[in-house]
Amino acid sequence: MRKTVAFLILAVAMLFAATVRADRPPTDKTLLFPTATAAKNHCPNDTLVWLNPKNRVYYFNGQQKFGKTKGGAFVCKQDADKMGEKANRSGH
């Protein structure tokens, strides 16, 4: 009985997670830049952020993970917001 309940809870959680992700458009890889200079050339008047595409969270300059997550890239904040990416809320 416990295994069945645990399985059902896990299945509902996975379904919910898939639904939440499906609501956001996919990350547009053409808007991700390997260097800050390249990103700034694309959007000279916007705030530059560091995006971790794996979890779709972006970080501001001065935050601990800015420029440091594996597979991340520089992106313009307005572009990140349009793609449905979310700002890091923990301040790290």
C-alpha cells in the first residue's frame, strides 16, 4: 500500500513538473552568448545576466553563480524574460 501511494505521489509530481515546463517557450540558443562582450554587442542598453539553461535560472553580476555554472551563457535580461527564464531568488 505504501509503495502504491508513494508511486502515485511521484507520478503526480512528475506530471505537474512537466506541465509547468511546457508552459514556457524553449530557450532560444541564438540569444545565448559565450562572452559578455558578444552579449553586450547584441543588447547595449540592457542588463547582462548569466543563464543556466539546464534549470532556466539566470543570475546577476555579483551573485555567486554569475559566469560559473557549467553550460551557462551570457544573455540579455529582456531576452531571458521573453524566453520565460526566471531570476535567481536566493541572492547566490
